Amino acid sequence: MGLFGNNKKKIIEDLHKKSEDHCNEISKEINELLDDLKTEYDENREVVREFSNFVNELKAKLSPEDANKLLDFSSRFNKVKRCARKGVEAMRELARDQRKITNETRMEYEEYYYMK
């Protein structure tokens, strides 16, 4: 019986190690993607404001129809910015959730390991 119990512990230990490695790899990839996304967002976040200022300068020089088209485009550009911001926030939440799940899984394995 003792040998079988040790075998179970070894299996649990191996599963724990593999699970932890997979979780850490996923966390690493998520964090890299988040860093890339935040960097890109930070580099380009002022573009919308600059474009809006440019639109305001041009508006008076354009026909009302062209000015409306430009304002519409500017409005859609703002929606793209909001979408990008939501993407960064979603990746941040995903990274946080992945860390949380990794820690919970680690604790469950350790709890099960020491119970058996």
C-alpha cells in the first residue's frame, strides 16, 4: 500500500509541475502581449487629439459638406481609440485572471497532495 500511495503522490507532483509550467507559459505570453499592446497604445494615444485639433483648423476652410465628412471621420477615429483602450483593459484583466487561476490551481494541487 505504501508504494501505491507514493506512486499517487508522484503522479500528483508531476501533474502539478506540468500544470504550473503551462500556466506560467500562458502568463508569460499574456504579459508580453499586454506589454506590447500598452506600448503601442501609449505611443499612439495622442494621435486622436492631434487629429481633432487638425480637424478644427480645417473645418473653417472646408465646405460644410466636407467639414461634416471630416467630423464624422474624426468621430469614428475616437471610437477606434475607445476600442483600443478597451482592448488594453481586457488584456490587463486577462493577465490578472490568469495569475489568479494559476495561484488557485497551485494551492489546490498542494492541498490535494498533502491530503493524500
